[in-house]
Amino acid sequence: MLRVGIAGYGVVGKRRRYYIDLHPGMKTIAVCDQSFSEDGEMGDGVRYYRSYEALLGEDLDVLFVCLTNEILPEATIAGLENGLHVFCEKPPGRTVSDIEEVRSHEKKHPDLKLMYGFNHRYHESVKDALNLVRSGELGNVINLRGVYGKAKIITFDQSDWRTKRAIAGGGVLLDQGIHMVDLMRLFAGEFTQIHSFISNKFWNYNVEDNAYALMQTDDGVVGMLHSSATQWRHSFRLEVTLDKGSVILGGILSGSKSYGAETMTVVWSNPDNDNGDPKEQTTRYNNDPSWKDEIYEFVRAIEQDVPVINGSSEDALNTMDLVYRIYCADPEWRNKYNLSE
């Protein structure tokens, strides 16, 4: 039985606990959150603390890190240095150097597993689309277009820490758009040429409320990305165009239920006969196994001592690096906040 501590017991931490406790090989022992007025014990015997340092005094095997961005890397490092397997939410920190520092500690503990919560990879629509693209049935990827947007920067009706650069490190691109960045890397590979416009002109916080990027891989795949906090009707859409058709992901099942039905539409091109109206098939997904499947895969990596496949620290580094290259590709934004790639 893996003994689990959860650092950060807000909306995400509580959701993680639900699926942790569903797993027959895991048990939540203790949690921490600054919202607690003092240390104590819940009615079910789970102990709670105000700080992750106090939490690490427990006899644990695994640490789940669900804290604010400025604390994520130091808590992850503390978990590793205390001999714990660590699951950390995205982003891996505020900067690329944050994840690089974590990886330097990870290398000292090759027997421990470190995984990051790039949860969208575990949605059924994404997994089905990736399998289809990788099968080669529709040929090679030509381009991708991705939109991920919501109506404001503050989410979950929590405090406004997401609007503060010193705590969050970035705005909607780093907080939500990082999922789309990760998926575009997953489908297309690594982007090497990047042009962007970054803006905070609507909400006027010192973090971005819109990011627009045009990117290209070394082999010519083009990706267009819009990450937005002025998308009044919440939207998730990823179009992957290939030689012989396209795969379109629309909507995503989420806690807010505001992104619409989760669907995958497959289009088979036949330019000689379809007059631009080709055969297509849409699959609708009514179940979201992503939170459960993600945690179960983490446990499998621990129990079977196999590498973390999705959400490895290398994935986290490469995705974080692309986010920062998008920031830095806008010279005005780069100079305004003294950013460096």
C-alpha cells in the first residue's frame, strides 16, 4: 500500500484524493493547505497541516504536489530529497530554469518516479486521435490549428493568485494554454521556428490574457495556436490536417462542464469527387477517465519500475521551453518583462 501525502488541498488536490483513494494500492495519509487554521486530523483519520514541510514529517511513499506555481518546484524537490515518488501538477514552475533545477535533483534519485499532470493526454478523444494519426492511415501531418480559451484568468472562484506574475509566472498561456502546447508537440513534434503576439490589454493584469503563435517544425509542419482569456464562450478545439484527411477534436470534458461535448471528427478527403464536402464521422465521448487513468499509470510506473511515459520531466521541460519561446518570440513582451529563452 503506497502511503500518499497531498500538498495543496484545494479543488485540484481534493479531486486527486478522490482518485487516489479509488486505487486499491494507494491510501491518503495526510494533506496540507494554507487554508487550514491549524494542524489537526479529519474525521476519517487523515491528518492535515498548514505547510508542506510539516506534511513531509509523515511516513509517506508518494507526494502529490497541487500548490501554486511559485512553490511547485521547491516542494517537488523536497519530495524527491525525502525519498518520495512525486506527482506534480502543471506547470512545472514559473520558468524553464525551475524544471531544469527539478531535473537536476531527479537525476540523483533514479529509483524514484516523477510525473507531471498533463491531464489532457488521458482524454479518450485525444488518445483515439493520436492512435489514428500515428497509424499512418491519413498520411503525414501538414498543419495544426488549436484554440483553447476561457472568459477570465481567475478560475475555480479561487483567489486572484493567477493574476500575479510573482506567484503564477505567466497568464492564460502558462495556466491553461500549456495543455494545447503540449498536445501540439505530441501530434507534430518539436517546433523550432516561432512567431508570436502576446497581450494583456483587456484584463490589464501583468500576465497575458491572449497569446497568438505561428510555429513550424524542422520538417515543415505548421502549428497555429490561440490561448485566450477573452473567449466568452469557453472553447477547446484542435484541428490536425493530414495528407488524406483531418482529425478534429472539439470540446473537452472538464469540471466546469463549460467546454461543450467532447468529440472527435474524422474527415476522409477525396478532392476529385467530394467538392469540398468529404465524408466524415463524429464520435462523442460521454465519460472522462483522464484523472483516474493518469493516476493509475503513475502507480503502474512505481509498482512495475517502468519509465513514466506521459508527463515525464522531459515532456515538462520541452513543453515549458516551448511556452517560453512563444513568450520571447514577441520582442515587445520579452523586453517588457525581461524574459530570456
